[in-house]
Amino acid sequence: MDFEWVAIALGDVAWISLAFSLGFLARLIGLPPLVGFLATGFILNFLGIGSGEMLQKLADLGITLLLFTVGLKLNLKVLIRPQVWSVTALHILIITTFFGLAIFGLALLGVSLFSGLDLKLSLMLAFALSFSSTVFVVKSLEEKEEMKSLHGRIAIGILVMQDLVAVIFLAASTGKLPSPWALMLFLLIPLRPLFHHLLQKTGHGELLILYGLVLALGGAELFELGGVKDDMGALVMGVLISTHPKSKEMAKSMLGFKDLFLLGFFLSIGISGQLTLEALIIGLLLVPFMFIKSALFFTLMTRLKLRARTSLLATLNLTNYSEFGLIVIAIGVTNGWMDAEWLVIIAIALSLSFIIAAPLSNIDDRIYSHFRDFWMRFQRKERLPDDVLLDTLGATIAIFGMGRIGTGAYNKMCELHGETVVGIDFDAELIKRHQAEGRKALHGDPSDADFWEKIEQDHGIEFVMLALPNLQANLDALEQLREISFPGRIFATARFHEEEKLLRQAGATAVFNIYTEAGAGFAEHVEAQSQGR
């Protein structure tokens, strides 16, 4: 037995146990577990414990699988929208210029640590601070099942554009051009039908997960061999199979693996350098500047005809600093351009931005609805076709969430009540499929305060059925219904018994446990068929 590996494993198990304890504590106080993971890294740093080999491997795999799953859910049509590419370009340019000049001003004043920075390095530091965290935003949107909402797609599109800028920067900073063999990577595009065929044949079990790992890691390796950033290979492979019907199933199957490997990434952030009081103070002072980034995001989005709510929700998701900032600063430290302490400063600012952004993201709908009049001042009269308030078309029964359960409920209610039923979902592509199949389906969001105000003014909805994908989405919709004192009946779905109590307390007239009731319905169906014989 290799006792060196035993020692590595035991050390990493101790770190992971501490990460579990602090992650669990973070969840108990209403923060995402990743905040506890970041705290674990800083505690290990303070104790003088460095990153282990196993931990670093987990971190690298986590980022690779994260970008692969982003690619699986990415719609390339989103990237060409002006609300994505122009917002990204203008935001990076303005923030880099503004922050860069401010940092250079501190350098001219001789402020400690800043004094060694010239204009070029000041702009480089500002460039690092201009990005938002792909890891944080994707995790946040996945937990709330909002990846396919308009604000989710806009936020992800901006992050992907930032990643593309990152690739260009990394290539320029190293002074290396991609290998001539990189042109061979374009051959992956005509191989797309083969990738789709193999995906169709993998089934629904372990082969599906293994195929996902092959695509993600294989794509990363191919791009690395071509002299291109390896993570972009994982992203591209995800995009190539994103249009296949089983891509969503693959993303769900790989979710647990991705989350496990990302644990290593969050731990590694805190163990990135020596923590000092000076670094802590500067890191703290950088945190408020992320709200300047947010204000600019919100302004640019509303100027480009997005609704105030869509702009705000996308902005709140982007209100943080990025792990890419660590990569940029690491390049500067490696090349001897700046002090290694800047790596710790950015890690502190990044971690604190996550701690602040997590609760803001969780209450984004409340922030909008409670201060709606203020946000509406920035909204233009002209709006995009896919970002307008929906009309319920005289319906009396509204079903929110048009997945499998919602679709089944819609079909049954149409049999019983006719054309007075309407289905609503924030997945635009899903709504198009329902409309093509002849259903009265509309693109909308049940937690949208603007929609419920319209319903309150002129509505015919008598009762609402909530078949949304998670508990928080149902609770957000119930809160909006309470805000307008909705007089009708509200029926909600739950997956676990503890959710039933929370939904009833939030105002649901009745709660349907999809697992318990499905079993009872199955038994009733079998009994009816048996008696029919």
C-alpha cells in the first residue's frame, strides 16, 4: 500500500469533514453551504494547512464539470442578443476604466500595497474585479430552478461572454498563441450527429453519467492539446449536445458529481495565500465597489429595453466578484508583476461578496416587489417581445409550471372545464412546444409582482394550481398571491411531508404530495381496472 496516498487521503477527509460542519451551519442560518466551504478554506489557511493533491484535483474537476453543464443548458441564440454581448462589452470597458483609474490614484498617493502598481497593473487589477462568478451564479440559479427564466438566461449569457473574454486575456497574458493544431478543433462541429447518436444509445443509468464525464474531460483535454483554455473545451462539448432531448437528463444525472467536485474549488479559494490584517482590510474595502458594478449592469439592461424586474433579478445574480479574478492575479504574481498578497485580497473580497450576494439572491423577488416603484423609474416604455406582461386571455384556472405534472393537470382540467384553463411557465422553449401542441400556454413567472398587479386590476382567475419545480418557487408565488389578497383557491404540489406544512402556512388551500398521491392514484387505477374485468 502507498502510505503517502493514505496520508493525503486522511488529511483531505479531515478538511472535508470540517467543510461539512461549517456548510451545515451555514444552511441552518439561511446561507448557502458554499459560504461554509469558503470559511473552511480560510480557517485552514489561518492554521497554516496547505491544499492537498486530492483537493486540487477536486477543484479542477469541479470547474470543468460546471462549464460542461452550463454548455448543456446554453442557448446560443441568447449570446447574440444585444442585452448580452453589448452589456458585457460596455460593462467590462467602463468598470475596468473606472476602477483602474481609482486604483492608480491610490498608487500615486503611495497607499500600502497599491504603491507598486503602475497604470497597466492597475487596469489589470480592475479587469479582474469586473467579472462575476460563474460558479456562484450557476449554483444559485440551479437551486432556484431559474436557469431557463429570461433573467437567468441573460445572466448566464453575460457570464459566458465574460468567459470568452477571459480566454482571450489568458492567451494574450502568456504571450502564447493557440497551436496550429487548434484548427482541428473545428472538426468537432461535424461530429455533432455522432455525439447525439451515442447519447441516444447510452440509456438512463451509469453509462449516461460516464458519457458525460468522457465528453467533459475529453473536450477539456483536446482544447488543452490545441493550446486553448481547457475549461472552454468542456463548455463547447456541452453546447454541441445541448439541443438533444436527453441533455437535460444528463445535466441532472451529473449534478451530484459536479457539486462534490466544486467543494474542492471553494476550499481552495481560502487556502490561496497567507492571510494578514492588511489584506483583510483591503479585501473588506473592495466589497462595496461590487454594488457599483451592479448599478451599471442594471442601468445598461434597462436602457436596452429589458423590464426593470428582469434587469434587477439578473443584476442581483451578478452582484459578486469572480473566481476568474484569482486567475488573473495569479498570472500577475507568477510573472512577478505584483505582490502575492493581492491573491489573498481578491480571495477575501470574492468570499465576502458571496456571503453578501447569497441572501440578496434568495430574496430577489421581495427586493423588487417591496421597492417596485423605485425600480420602475428606470424602465423604458419600449420592451422586448419576450419580456412583456402576459395576458391570461380570460382564463379562470391558471396552472403555473408546465412540466410533466403541470401538463398532466392542464390536460385533465381542460377535459373538465374546457378552454378556460391556461398554463404558465418561464421556460420560453417549453411554452413554444406546448403552443405547437395546441395548448393555451403563456410565457411568464409566478413570482412576478408586475403580473400579479395586472391580475389584481382585471382578473378572472378563480383558482391557481402551483406545479412549480421546487419549494421556494411555490412559496414565492404564494407570497405574491398574499400581496394582492387573492380571493380564490390555491393548490400547490410538494415532494416531502415537511414541505406540505410550509405551503399551508404560506396560504395554500390544499397541498398535493406528488409521491404519496401518485401511489394512491396508481392503486385506485389498478383497482378500477380489476373491477372492470
